[in-house]
Amino acid sequence: MRRSRHALISPSTHQQQDHPMKLFKLAGTIAVAAMLALGPVHAAEQGSLVMPSAGPMSMATLINSWLNPGIRALASCNWGASAPANGPSSLPLAYQCWADTTSNPVLFKRYDGYSWVVFGALDTTAHSWTPYRQGAPIVAVATSGSAADLTAGTLPAARLPNPSATTLGGTQSKACATSNWLNAISTSGVPGCAQPSFSDLLSSIACSQLAALTGDVSTTAGSCATAIGANKVLDTMLRQGGALSLIGRSANTTGNVADIQATAGSSCAFRESSNTIGCGTLATAAYAANSVTNAKLAQMANGSSKCRTTAGTGDPEDCTATQMRSLLLLVVGTNVEAWDADLDALAALSSNGMIARTGAGTAAARTFTAPAAGITIGNGDGVAGNPTLALANDLAALEGLTGTGLARRTGTDAWSVGTVVSQAEGGTGQVTAAAARQSSGLNVYGDSGTAHGDAAAALACTERMAYTNAAFTASRTWTLPAANCSGASFTIKIADMQGTVTGVNTLVIARAGSDTINGSGTSVTITAANGGYECSSDGTSKWSCLSMGAASGGGVSSVTCGTGLSGGVITTSGTCAIVGSPVLLNTVTGSGVASLSDTTSLTATYPAYELVVENVFAATNNVTLNLQVQVSGTFQTTGYLGANVATGSGTVITNATGAVQISQTATVQNTGNGLSGTIRIITPSNTTAPKAIYGQSTHTNGTFYVSNAFSGAYTGGNAAVTGFQVVASSGNLTGTIKVYGIP
């Protein structure tokens, strides 16, 4: 693209480069001149709100006839006796303000998209303001049966009527004392309390109406049955017992209690024996298992345990720790190793392999692992024997070479030795650099040139310099090689070194096949002696040819400005600052489809791409529209960083990570006007940074229009973006997206 722009603006050789700042200044001058071309003068306080898009006009005209009237119109609410029509297409703007000065008071109105609605009146004589509600002034209401007349606030007590026997009214609050009840409300709204009398009860008290009794003898609420409470009968309330006796029943039968007597001085214990309770000695069976505690045993020496070291059967003895280890065959250094943290680590290993101490008291099993190629390892964990290492792949092939010289790879895991790498082996078959370039079809200017005489010629793909060596007797045509002949971009210089080309005996440089030259051309022509062209291929189908010397009788004679610069011709005394018009690459249209997508247009051809979204709506109502990019053949659903600022009845800011959100959340409709707007994707083919995405859109949410401004980037990696899709949060889509390349 840079060579193509030079071909349009350079009047001299390819070595001359115009400074980009000159082009930007000229572009700014032309743009301002176009904007200031002309513009009508409007009413003083209803000046146009639309700036002129054509020129020229002076700055004074722009300010006095357009900017100042427009600002005064905004500042004064577009006052006047007639409705303002100073928006786009001479129509009012939605929500535009108008001070209607037809009479006093002045009525202030808002345009709702269909009509002007009054929201207040300003009395310029009394200097007072009256708000409007539902098209009428808001006034005090003396008496009304409508609850809607009181929209806020608290009704004062003075405005409440007194109650009567048949009507509601205001009353005072009242808190009756304990055991009192509210028994009356006067016609003045005053409540009264009174103590109820026993006569207020309908009948006598039944057991079910009794309260609970508490104490030694109690009843439950609603019952006449009494009960003696637990622990209420005291010892003093029982009969006296005999000396050294218990009150109970000694026989294994049911009956009255009696004294169970103990004999004085007998140290007996009350126990059951032969189905009778009496006082006597305890048998062994009387002791429950595990009932004898350590405290009941004989005392032991510190650090000892119960065992028996004496031969034969006998009573337990107190044994020391040394005696216990000897008895259990656990003598340290003789029967067992002393404790060590490293031994614990080894014991904890559960997998086979080489043991590696990884730290104090830690160990791990390791295995020798071979790399992806070059070395093989046998028995890497050492379980079946010693590990063995051997060279493999390319390393084995290199090790197997026996000759001397230049080693070169001739295939997968294959190497040979020689002095020159042949073309079959991926080399050039040459010794010198110039010969290698010639053999590879990569000649450069300094290598060699090809002379052509007074005849037509087809230039070879390997030529890098073609020149005349004879005077032409007629116009001759030299045909360029195919732009894709070498599989990559390359440059050829064609020059009249004979110095005999004339305006009649010209040298025509023509394309091959359907290739294009300088955009859409088919040829360029040298029409003067010693002229020339430098032609560069894009490696596919395009040539960019820059004139050298007097290629066409003095170089570029004129430049025709394209779309966006109002046409016209700028001669070689100046430059034409063409930034570049958008180029339509694809139109994506769908009806009831899961997504609107393009996977072919985003390439390295343009530094930026613009998506023009036209009336896209969903099959499901109230959905969110999102943009997702394609990376490595897959549309990405994570890795985004961005925000959407939606402005309608208010402002809503939404952050998303699964896509770039291009609409307000859950508001795009399935009928009527869908979403329209523009989206820019910057340098999608760049692989060194995330891809920036920004744009703006508008759509209806069923009540009013929503304006969205959004920006973000795909931050899931720096790989090239090769496509995009617009999807809904649910349901299918219908609409059109046009894809433009931005030069």
C-alpha cells in the first residue's frame, strides 16, 4: 500500500519521499474549505443545530451565521412563536426544548418524537413558574374524591374528618393499661379504656378456664387434676427408720417397705446375694469389668511398666524401658535402627524409581525421561536394571557420519557430508552468494541485468533489471512476469539505458494475465528517453510501478483526487492527500440464523476494518447482542476486556469478558427497528499485541431508543484475528453487516 500511495503523489524518482505531515496539513485545509463552503442564515433564537457540510466559507461566517445562532438557540430553549425545526432534515430532535412565546405566560415544551408536550409555564410579568402535570397546570385541590390528587406527602390532622357511627375519620392513638380494654371511640376521635368486670364473663369458670397452680402441689392450666412435685416430700415427712438401716424391701417380691438392718462394727456392705438385699462381704463377681482404676493399683516407679522378667509364672513386676525393649526384641542398634526423618521419608515412598533426597527428611522417586527427540533412555526408573542412554533421530544420523565437510540435513533424521548443498537438498548448488541468488531466482540489482533490443519481450521471473541496448524503430511492449511467479513479493527495474525512447517509439510495460498495475491498470509506458519504472509485486496478483527519471515526459503530470476530497485535479506543484476511501469487501446477510459471521475478509491487506451493522434484530425478545472474534479457526467465548455505555432513560455501564457487548443488556427487540451502528477492528493481523475493538450503535428497547458506545479488546493472546461473528444471548438473528477495509 505504501508504494501505491507514492505512485499517486510522487513527481520524481522512487527515492523521493514526501513528509506525511504535509499531506495531513493539506488534508485539513481541504476538509475545512469543504465544510465552510456555504450556509444559510437562520432565525436568531432558533438557529440551525446542524453544521454545514460543504464550503468554502469564512470563519466569521461560520461563527456568526451558524455556531452563535445554534448556541443561542440551545441556551434560550429555542424560544419563538412557532415550533423549532432546526434539527437534521429541518425537523425537531427528540426531547428538544421549545419556549412558546405566543402569549404570556410562556409555555415550555418538550418534543417526544411525535408532538410537543407542555411541562411548565413562566409568567414573565409576575415572574412565577407553574409546573404542568398531564398537560394541565398543577393547582391546589380544595376537595376531591380522587386519591390520585395526593401524590406525595402527609395529610395533616386538621384535614381529617371526625368519625361517626357510619363514616370513617381520624382517631387518636391509645395504649390501654394492663387488664384494661379499648371500649369506646368518641365522635371526636378520642378512644377510651376500661377495666372489665366479672359480669362481663358469659358463664361460670370451668376447669378448662383455670390458670395453672404452682408450688409443692400443682395443676396445669385448664385442668383440675393436682400433682405433687418432684422432691417436694421431705425426709421429715417420712416415718423414722431403725439404727444402721435402710428403708426398702429385701425380698425379691413386691410389698411394703421395711428396715434392712446392718450389724454394728461388721464393715459390711449392702449388696444383693441369692435374690436378697442384705449387709455382707462383696464377691469377685460384684466388681464390674474395668471398674478397678489405676488409682486402686499398687504404685509404680517412674518410667516403668507392668511385666515379668523372672522366669516362670508369678505376680506382675515393675519393668524398666530397657527391660521391656529386651523382652520385645527391640534393642536399638541390635534389633532396630534408631529413628531418622530420612527413614520416614523413604518408608513413605509408594512408587518405583531412583530415590532422590529432595530435602531434610524428604525423598521422591525419580525416572530418567528422554527428550522429544535425539536421545532414547531404556529402563529409566532402574527397576529392571541400569538405565541406558542412546542417541536417536538427527543426533544418531550426525554421529553416524564418517566423512568430513559441510553437514546438511537431507531429510527426516537424515544427514550427509559434502562441500555444496544441492537444490534437491534445500540449498542452491552454488558456492558464491551471487551465483546462489541467480540459481534461486533471487537476483538483486547489483547481481546482473538483462539487455533487450528493438523487439517485444517477456521478462523472466528471475530478472531484477531489464534495460534497452538498441534504438526502437516502433513502440515495443515488454510483459512483466506473473506477480506470483516466485511465491513472494519482488521488484524489477525497467529502464531505457539506450536513451532512444520517444513519444512515438514508446516502451509499454504490460501486465501478465489478469494481474493489475497501480490499482486497476493494465500497463504503464515510458515515453521519454532515459525514463524508467520500478515495479514491485505483492507476490499474488498486483504490481505497483513507480516512475523513474523522465518516464512519461517529465514524471507525473497530474493527480486526480478521489472520493472524500470533492474531486478535482492537483498538478505536480502540490500533492493530493488521499487518506483512502473504505473498500467494500463483503456483505453478510442472514434471516433467522444463529450468527452473522465473516471468516474471510479480515487479513493483513488493511490496517483497520469497519463493520456497518444494518437493522439486526433477534427472533427472541429482549436479548443482548455481542461481537466475538475468530482466532486459529475458532470463535472465542472468553478472554475479552471491555465496557458498554448505554444511554436511554438513564446511563448503564456494563463490563463483559465473554465478548464485546454492542447493545444494552437484554433490550434488543424481535420486531421493529433492530440494532444499527459501526464497529472498528484495528490491525487484526498484528501478532504482537491484543486487538482493539470499538464502536457505537443504537436500537429500540420497545419504549425509546438506546445509544451505545463500546470499546474493548480480545486479550486472550496476540494471535491474528481472522474473522468475527455477531450473536444474540438467545435465539437467531436477522439483518445485514457490511465489511469494509480501511486503508
